[in-house]
Amino acid sequence: MKVLFVCTANKLRSPTAEDVFRDYPGIEAMSAGTDANAPTPLTKELVASVDLIIVMENHHREWIRRKFRKNRPADSRIITLNIPDEYERGDPELIELLKSKVTLRLDKMTGKA
């Protein structure tokens, strides 16, 4: 299953999530940002290529809905974690938050739960 983690700049939260879940069994983790200057900007091709999109905040979800209005992913394919932009990349607290909010969902989707 291809999972895309999304934040604004694709420099702190979403790359941390990609790092955390990179070796998770049955998951191909990627990250992108809603900002045009992000190292990996979110594109319609990227959105279309993944099974699940996990966004850090609700405004990322709404940005995806507006930007990809014609080819909008189903709401069930977008999960919001509600993790604010107050963590550095690799922050242990951020890693624990990601694990606690994402692991059970991934286990259910991959049949491990």
C-alpha cells in the first residue's frame, strides 16, 4: 500500500513520518508538501498514485480538496492527524505522536489488526 504523508513545506513533519514508516511492513511511505517550493511538491500525479493520504492538519486536507477539485481523492483516502507545525524533523515527541496516531490505522488497512 502506498501512503503519502503531507505537510506544508515537506521539511519537518511529513519527512519525519516518511522516515518512521519507511520500513513498515506492507507500506511504501512517501512525503510531499502543499507549498510549491517544497522539496517534493504535491501534484495530481502523486495524489493519483497513492492509496492513502495522511495530512498533518485540516488545512492540508482542505488544500487538497480545493487544488484537486476535478480529480479529488475520496474523503476516505485522506486522514487528518491534527499535528501542529511545532516540531523539528526527527523530534522524539513527533515520532511518538506519529506512531500513536498512524500505526493502528495502517494495521487495520493492511490486515494486521
